[in-house]
Amino acid sequence: MKLLIVLLLWAILLVLCWPIALLALVLWPIVWLLSIPFRVVGMAMEAFLRLVKAVLFFPARVLRYRENT
């Protein structure tokens, strides 16, 4: 569904201002390639924060602590 919306918006941009639409079409792979290192850093930070959470909550898991809900 998201792809369909993006294609529809790009088609509207193509009708309204074709040079910008073609420029966006050409630059999109370059932007995608430049964003790869940021995604890798984001995944590494998420893994690190999950590890910290697991270490901090380990004593509660060992003692089988359950929050009153």
C-alpha cells in the first residue's frame, strides 16, 4: 500500500513538474546508498540498548519478580 501511495505521489509530481520528478528518480538510489551506514549504526545501537536492558533486568528474572498488574 505504501508503494502504491509513493508511486501515485510521484506520478502527480511528474505531471506537475517533470524535471523535479526525474531528478528525484535519479537521486533516490544515491540517497538510499548514503543512508545505509546510518541504518547500520541504528541497528547496532538498538542491539546495545537491548543488551543493557537484559543485563539490568537479569536479577529480576532470576528472582522471578512479577509486577502487580
